[in-house]
Amino acid sequence: MAAGDTTPRAIVKAVKAAAGTLEPTHSIVADVSLGLELAAGQLPGSGLYAADLGRHRVALLENWDRLHQLRSAAPAGQPPTIGTLRLEIESAAFSALALALTDAGRAGPVPAAQRAAAGPAADGPSAAGGLAPVPLTRSQAPLLLGEFRRIAGALRGALVRSRPRRRRRT
């Protein structure tokens, strides 16, 4: 945590940094869904960071191609439906973000006891050298994703509440 940063501010910075490392579609979806404002100013008036999550999703789909172009990435075909975005793409983006925010997403030395607890999947040649991450087991992944979703909801709420209200021009 940087000197002078509060814990919530440091968390927001970490989430923004991690979201910026994801592949373009996951990064875009995490940005808009969590209101991180990574693309703020690039599409003014688009509603990408509106207070309502439903409006976020609509704006995201309306600007799908443009958001990918701004990242110099080709969108994967037509924009998804709202249902596909909500049930599949957001879930994949949040899983990727959770992985980027945890030690499970980084290669590094893995203690022998932890490798043993991970089972045969971690016993390959790279695991023997202590460089492979311990894979998540099926029972760990839903817990991590559930916890991440809880934190993401709290973060989204904090970001929306902390934004200064913009006055409408008459």
C-alpha cells in the first residue's frame, strides 16, 4: 500500500491494475461491470459508468466494438446478448480478475506440503522445480469466485457512492 493511501483506495488501485492486465474482453467487461473507469473520457456520455448496473451492461454492448478498438483488439464476433454477458462473460472476466488478484494466478515457488495437498496435477516437472502454481481444485474455485463477487459488489457500491454527482446542464 502506498504511503497515504487508505485501505479501500489501495484495493481499488490493485483491482484497476489487475483488470488492466487481463485479455481485452475480460478487461473491458471487468472495467465496466465494476465501474473502474479505465476507459473514462474515451467515450463520454456513453453511460458506461452509470449508477445502474443494467445501464452499464446496455452501454457496454452498444459500445462493444469501439471499446475493443480503443484497446487495439478485435472483438470476438457480434456483441453478446445481455444474458450471455451477465451469465457467462462477466463470470469469466471476474474469474480471470480473481486469479490475477491472488497467488493462484502467479507462478512461484510452491512449498512441498502445498504441492502434495494439490494432488497429482501439481506433480509434473515444473512442480518438482517449485515453479508451478498450485491449481485450484473444484471445491476451491466456487468459494474464491463467491468471495470475489461479494468483494466486487462492495467495491462497486463504494465506487458509485464516492463519485461526485454531475450537475445537468439546462
